[in-house]
Amino acid sequence: QVQLVESGGGVVQPGGSLRLSCAASGFTFSSYGMHWVRQAPGKGLEWVAFIRYDGSNKYYADSVKGRFTISRDNSKNTLYLQMNSLRAEDTAVYYCAKDRSDDEGAFDIWGQGTMVTVSS
Amino acid sequence: QSVLTQPPSASGTPGQRVTISCSGSSSNIGSNTVNWYQQLPGTAPKLLIYSNNQRPSGVPDRFSGSKSGTSASLAISGLQSEDEADYYCAAWDDSLNAVVFGGGTKLTVL
């Protein structure tokens, strides 16, 4: 079935780095735009980043611009989020989400999320 | 402070109709489509409405969406206990080049 599975979360010190992965299955990964969305504990949803189906365009929230990099490997059906210079305010559950098309901005499939905790 | 504005809470009794509003601006709702998500406690969000008023397969027709100008609304008719969840609106923002979410509305079924 259609599925997204995130991995790579954990505890990291402020200023540290972490790379999240999102393995896709059950659909033609290379045909769809992909997003990362996060949710801090007890807070609402915050969009983080978007990458087009072929990786040609990437967009970032101002809060992560210059620190986070979204990428994808269509041969491995995998989405990535490289997070550098992590801050306490980056602590959240990170979800990867599939766009309904390439860049429609509607997220029709979500992963279960992976927790990132930035703490000393 | 979220770019899109939603009421923090809403409530209703079983069978009632409730609406949740989402207010934005010309750069987001005013020029792009609105999507709605439902997040049940302890679970990942789920797409409820896309392109202002379209329901994905499997979403009951008790849920409906509308948009007018720079505002949108989600309506839930025949309220059921399992509708108790957080609801979020979202849209692309042309000025920010980003997807923006509302702060979320916690729906309580009394």
C-alpha cells in the first residue's frame, strides 16, 4: 500500500546536525513533489520544505533557510532532510508528506513522523 | 503567530453542524487554493479537503469546504464523537514562497 516511513530522528546537541530519511513505497515516487512538515510538542503544524518531483526546485520556511537542505534520490524512492546548526526550537516531530501532484501543496499521504530533540 | 488565522477551539453536540473559519490575505487564500487537515490525537495529520472544496476518496460527505475572497471555511454536519480532533487549514503563500498553516482549531464534541 501507499506508505511513507521516516527515520533518523533522535537527540542532538544545539549546533549539531542530523539527517532524516523518508522511504516511499506503493506509488511512483519520482512523479510527485514531496514536503517536510514539523510539529513542536503541543503546538501546531509548521511547513518546513518542499522539493519538486525531479529535484529541480526547492523551497524552505524562513525559520530553516540556510540551515536545512531537502533532497531526494528517485532511484531509491527516498526523501531526505539534512539539518545543520540545530537549535532548541527545532525540537519537533518531523513528518514527510506527499504532494497530490507535483506542486499542488495538498499533502495526501503522511508518514508516521520521527522525533527530533535538540537539547544539551 | 500563524499566517492563517483560525479560532483555537470549537464545539458542538452530536448531530449538530459546526463550522471552522480560516482567514488569510491576498497572497495566500486570496490567490491560491485552500486545503484542510484533520489530526486525531496521537496520529499524523490526514488530508480532509483539497482545492477549497474537494474531498479525497474515503472522506465522508459530512465534511465540506468553501472559500470566498481571503477566507475559507470547513463545515462538519451530523457531528460525531470521532470527529473530535485538531483541524488545520493551509495554503501556498506567493509572497513567502511557502506553504502556510493556520494555528489549528481543537474541535470538542460535547
